[in-house]
Amino acid sequence: MLLIYKSNAEGKFEQTSSIGYNSWLHLEAPTSSEIEHVAAALAVPSDFLTDSLDIEERPRIEERDGAVLFVIHIPYDQIDVESSSHDVKYRTIPMGIIHTKNHLITICREELPFMKDLFNGEMTLFETHMKTRNTLNILSITARAYIDFLATIEREITLAEKELAKSYRNSELYTLLYLNESLIYMVTSLKQMKFTMQKILHGSSIELDEDDANVLEDVLIEIDQAYEVTEINQTNLNNIMDAYGNVIQNNVSQVLKLLASFTIILSVPTLIATIYGMNVPLPYQNESNAFWGVIVFIILLTGLSTFIFYKKNYFTR
């Protein structure tokens, strides 16, 4: 889908049907024909557009033919009605921001809710010719989105941990596993985002005035904080998973030890009964109280075995 916006005399955004001077073009899950149309109309390298749709594309800056490409990563909640509860809910996806001489292009393979809010005027937005300010605004919103997603992940980790404390079910372990994978996506993207924004701040890809540089430094601080929080959460989650893995392994060992104890105890009367069930001459077989003597002997020997295992704490967990 190709959306074209232009600032009106009041500074508000209006959607237009044609590409005009200082327009902002936003492509969401664009078709190949839309990509070809934009590339031809604005003389933008087509790979700038297609690279931004590649899920494996890393954050970077590239300048070619008078156009500058910024690839950033956006935190994305991919859960939907058809997805399984055991899916990785939080990922990062690439978004391309392209500066040409007279136009701003944003492109992503998925619909981003915050972009809709931007164009609807629900967030701060500058006029379409202010490409640098709008780019910094997107970076700032992205930084805050990372922080919000991390807060959500922290709550889900705490909830899963509480559920695991009640019962060791696979569903909670899978939840922790997939949350850990989400943190891996985020820590990787944030590290590369830091490097990319440092290149913007200290490079010459776009001109930054003093206010722009201050805004970018603030965004860089937020990204750095999100990166550090992500690393802390990832370490904490790894420790939690290791701890619960050890607890579960210990519980399994305790159960096996308990079962082994009962097996040994029950083998005592089984062995004696088997011996006295043989069709061969046995001691005291002709005595009148031989049966009850064997029963008493079995009870005493079984009780002694049980007492020994009890003293060794084989029945406690």
C-alpha cells in the first residue's frame, strides 16, 4: 500500500493521490508495482526499497545517487488471532527511511500502528519538507517503543515465574523460552541501532543543526538505556531458566529415588514369598505356625528396610 502525504497551509498532513514537491511517501507491505513506481518517479535505487523489506536486513546507513537510506529496527508485536500461544510474540522488523533531495520515503513490510498515529496527528509531526526532524521523531518514537516493549516483557517474565512456582508446566517454560528469544532479537537490534545513530550523529549523511543534534543525542541515550535494560533482563531470564531447570532435574531425581526405595522395600517380601513358594523341602515347612512365622519375619524385615531408608531421608523431598 502506497500512501502519499503533503503538508497544507496550516501545517497539517493531507493525503494526496499524486507525488508532489516535498511529499512524504509511506509504503506498507508494498506490491512490486508500487516499488517500481516510486523508484522510477523519484529516481531512487530500487534496492533501497527492497532491502528495507528483507526481514534479515540489519540497521545501517547507505548513500547513493543523491539518496540516503537509513535502515532501523522497530519492535513489533506479531501476535494475532491465528498464532499459537507458543509463538515468539515480540520481534523486531526492518524499516527503511529514505531521504531524497525533495522527498521523504518510509517503507516497512508490516503495518506499524505508530505511523498511523503520526499521520492522523495524534503524535508530534513536522511538515513534510522537514525530513531530518521527522526522521528524528521516528527514531525517538522507536526508542520509546523499545522501552515499552521491555516493560511488557518484564511483566510477562514475572507472571510466568509466579506460575512456575505453583506448578512446573511446559507452557510456562515455553513462555520463558520465547521471551528469551524476543530479548535476543531486541538486544541484537539495539546494539546495531546504537552504532547506526552514532554514525548519523558524527557523520555527514544528513545535516544536523544544534537542535537536531540534541534531539539525536537524547534518542541515543534512550536507545542505550533500552540496550542495557535488555541485557539485564536477558541475563536475569537466563538465570531464572537455569534455576528452574535445576529445580526440575532435582525433583525428577527425588522421584526416582523414592520409587527406587519402594521397589527395594517391596522386593524383600517378594523374595521371601518366592523362596517359600518353591516345591522343594524348606526349613520349618512342617511346623504348624510356619506360615505366620514367615509373615512376621517379612513384616520385621520390611519394617527394618523402611526404617533404614527413612533415616537416610529417602522419603523426603
